[in-house]
Amino acid sequence: MKSLILAEKPSVAREIARVLGCKQSHKSYIEGSQYIVTWALGHLIELKMPEHYDKKYQTWKMEDLPIIPDEMGLKVIKQTSHQYKAIEHLAKRNDIKECIIATDAGREGELVARWILEKVRFRKPIKRLWISSHTDRAIREGFQKLKPGKDFEALYASAVCRAEADWLIGLNVTRALTTKYNDPLSAGRVQTPTLALMMEREKAIQTFVPKKYWTIQADIGPLNADWEKNGERRIFSSDVTDQTLNRIKDQKGSVQAINRKEKSEQQPLPYDLTELQRDANKRFGFSAKKTSNVLQRLYEQYKLVTYPRTDSKYLSTDMEATMLDRLQGMMSGYRDEVKPLIANKGRVLAKRVFNNEKVTDHHAIIPTEERLHLSDLDNDERKLYDLIARRFLALFYPTYKYEVVDAVIDVAGETFVAKETIVLDLGFRALTGKDEQEKQQSLAAISKGQSFTVKSVQSSEKLTEPPLRFSEADLLAQMEKYGLGTPATRADIIEKLLSSEVVERQNSRMYPTAKGKQLIELVNDELKSPELTARWEQELEKISKGKGDPKVFLQNIRKQTKHLISEIKMSDKKYRAHNLTGSKCPECHSFLKEKNTKDGKILVCSSLECNYRKRKDPKLSNKRCPQCKKKMEMHEGKAGLYFQCRPCNVVEKAEEKKKAVNKREERKLVQKYTKPEEDFGTSLGDLLKAAMNKKD
């Protein structure tokens, strides 16, 4: 009898099969003496769409809403049905005794596997592989410590609740808004309150009124000092500023106090996904989605980091014994930093990182013991790995210690403060390679009671500034603060807001569009509230831990859906498509809308039933005009594709692309032109050259 192992992706399945010694490769699975390893391709199963319950729902009508099935059904995704059928066939084999779920160890990974098993009506025992990295050691240890499937029933229930809640609210509200206002308007349980946060910030920016203020700086003896009163350095009156300047000019200052305070900064904890996305956005301008994609490669393809989609910054206590192996794995890329740590036997100085109570389903993102080959990584992968690596290495370094010295100086009744920061122990900040001496003055030679002449004094006029629009890093922080989404879903939520054209990126900041501003006015107040969505996420978290009732949660979601649709139906609010043009569709005579895409502007019909679309501006190619060197337009004519530069009136016919040879064709060619007695070479290029020479 054999165990059927269900992985999430073919690449992971191949690694598991290799470690377990499965060598018989088939199209949809790999078989060994004890195990058969197969894979999903992401989700193979999804919730049925409305038209699968009743064909009348293919046409969107307000009177059909809300659509609330008594029981939600599952369907096989058509594009990947071949793989589902292969798994179904394997699951029904008589020699299969159990299924081991080896999908990603998280809520969505559980859903991927369980929906497949439910659809194939799998009734044999289920076990769970729960690992945080894909190294050979982690896989072997994971199979030695397989967990019973029933331990994850609550996690599965939570995943189903999330999927059904998003379907019920997102689908119904989106259909209602789109139908009522005749424009694609997307709303959802998480994306709408996220948009609302951006609109609140936009409102604060638009209503902001700048105020003038002044600061005063003075050179007093050898010291550079700032005017201060009750901890405030700004003066909001020009008269008070002028009076202060006149009062202290050419006066003497007396040192009233020298305050010294030793401070320390603890080593930062390792990354969870959200903080890593924020730092990658600040440092490298990576979008949250890009960080997720690069991180997944480091985890899955290179096996250099642990499970990415975690919300914990802590490690379990049993991991302390693995620290030395992880350092040795990093040695080739961080020799100078790691060598003294290995000499110290990999002793972690930031002991607070080991905390079982603060480790959720997964611990923080840290390097694995896999040997690092930096040359294998591309530029983005190196950048992200370096962030993770240095944050991890900080755990082995001492705390950063420094002393802050303040000299308080009285000048004609006004208080000035000179500051100095002295580094006592650079500690973990040595990893940044930066000089941490922030501000150097000679305060060491200054003592209480000394007097100095005011050499010069000047004021600076400034304006208060409005809050900045959110960067993706800021937005991720806000989503985390209000419990909107999970570390695994936040990047996709941001991308959905961008693709639905309610938000756009400008200079690394998130700007609500005219469509977004109107949508937030149309959508239900209740759905805009971050608190409501956060409450739902807390409920889902309770369900995943077996402390919440999935039936009660879904009953409340159904009631909420009915209420939201009723509000939209009764609303008398107006909407006008922001991108409507004066041109009419040649097919149905509705007005055309202008849309921005990666390939330029296009015109699409405003009628939801009409599929008419055409390019507004010609598509620009990467081909440059031989005269003006500007990009040439691409056009399709009777003779095929051609390039045109209108200012220069230059036209060039496009060359036919050479068909790429795939691996299968390459092997056939190699076999065709290779003979056992020939010793010409083994590369395809050499063999083809030999063939051409024979023709000559």
C-alpha cells in the first residue's frame, strides 16, 4: 500500500519526490515504492459562479440580487481540469491507503488540498506535512513528524468561511453597483475599507491649510544650539520671532545644565511578511506583490529562506539548536560578518526572539541551512535576501549603545539646547556599514555655569506640510493596524485596487482616481469601515483556532449581504463614468470610454453588453527611427506588420520573427544530425553547422 502526497506546485512535488526516493516520472505524478507524489497547479477547485446555479444569472440584473445559495457548491476550474482528473484517478487507486497533504502550510494551502479531496470524495485517512522550509532536512524531518489531518479541520473551516464571505459580499455588491450605475465598479470585504483609508488621507490633504512658522538657530561660543520652549521648537508668530531675535542678539549665554543619558537600542526582530514588504518598498521601491513573488522564489526555488506568508517575528525555542547550521549556510556570501559568530558557536544574543507563545502557524522569515550561492540569484533576489540575512545576523550582535548629551543654555531668559550623540557600542548597527556618529559637538569640554557670547543668530521661515499620500509601505502598515486582510492577501488587495482603476501609482505614492472617489461615495458606509472588516478577520482567526463557530459567521455574512444589497437598491446617489468621451460606439451607439493601459490609451464601449474596443493612439515599438531616433509606431497593413515615424515619414517593414526552437524540437534535431562515429561536438549549434557543411 502507498501514500498519496498532494503538493501545491510541480516544483515542490519534484523536490519531495527526490527526497523520498520516488523515481518513476509520469505526466501528472511521480511514483516510488512507498509514495506517489502529485500536485495541484494552485487552485484546481473554486466556488461555483451564479450561472452554475441558474443560467438566468449569466445576465446581470438588479432584481436577481442578492444571490445567496443555500449551500455553496464547488466546481473544477476548466483550464486545469486535466490535473484534477489525474489526481481523481490516483485517489481512487486500490493501493492508496492515505493522503498526505503537502500544500503550503497555511490557510490557503489547506483550502487548495481540502477542496480537491472533497471534490474527489476522498474517504481514507488524511495526514498533514507542516514544514517551514523546503530543504532536504526539513522535508525528511517533516515526514517523520506527520500530523493527523483532523488537527487542521478548524483551519480548513476558517478558509472556507473566508472564501464564501468574499464570494457573497464581493460578488453581490459588485454586481449591484455595476448594474445600478452601468460601469464596472468593484467592491469587497477588504478592498473597500482599504480604499476608504486612502480617501480619508486624501480628504486630510485637500482640506489642509498651511501655516507659517519660524525656528531660531544660534552659534553660542563653540556650540550650535536651537531655540526651544516646553519641548517645542516652532514659533507661529513673526512678531514673537523678531522680538526673540532682538532680545538675544549680542547677549551672553549661560550653561544651566548638562544632561547625559545612556540609551540602548535592542536588536530588531526578524521579518514577518508585512514588514519585509514595507522595507523592500522603502529601500528598493518594490511593490508588495513584487516582494511576494521574489520571496516565493527564494523559498521555493532556491530554498534559501523559510515560509514567506507568516505574521510572526519570533522563533520557537527548539530552533536555537539550528542557528549554527544556518550561519554556516550563509558563509559564502557573508564571510566577514559570519566568521566571528561561528567562532562564538552561533550564540544568539537577542534571546527574546525565542518565544513559543508568539509563534503562530509559522515562525519569522529567516535563512535556511541551505548553502548560499549568491551568483545564482538575480539582482532583485539578492536585494531581498540581503534584507532578510542582515536582519537575521543582527540577532547575534550586541545591542546598540549610545549616549545623548544636552547642554541647556539661557540667553536673556530664552532657552537654547545644544545636542550631541556619542556612540558607545555600535553593536548590531555595524551590519549597516554606516558611521553612526549623528551629531558631533565638543560638549565634553562644556560644564555647568560657563558663559559664552552669542556670535550669530538667525531664523528660518517654514510652512507646515500636509500629510503625504500613502506609499505601499504606509498602506501595508495601515492594513496591518486595522487588521485588513492577512500577510498573504494584502499584496493582491493592493493590486486589485490598481487593476480596477480606483487607485493609481504616481511617484511611488498611491493616488485615488476620480472613479475611486465616486465609488467610495456610492458604496455602503458599513462596508467602508475598517473596524467591521477587522472584526470579521478576528472571527476567522478564532475559527481557525477552534474557538469560533463557522455556521454563525456565515449566517451573519448572509444577513449582512441582504442588508448591503437592499441599501444599494434604495440609494438615490448618482454616478458618471469619469472617462466617458463624446465619441459613440460604431456597433451599439453607446458612448465610448477612454482607458489607460500598459500599451497606451484604448477606447472601449460603455455598454456592458458590447465588447467593442479599439486603440486610441498607435502602439509604439522599441524600434527607433533612423533619422530622429524616436520610437516608431506599429501598424498592421495588407503586407503585414510595419513601423512608421510620422514626423519623418519613414516607413519600414517588420522582419519576420525567427521561430524559437523548443527543447523537444532541439532534442529531435540533435538525434537527427548525430551519428555514433562523429566526434564533431554535442551542442545543437555545432551539429547544425556540420549538417550545413555536408549540404555544401
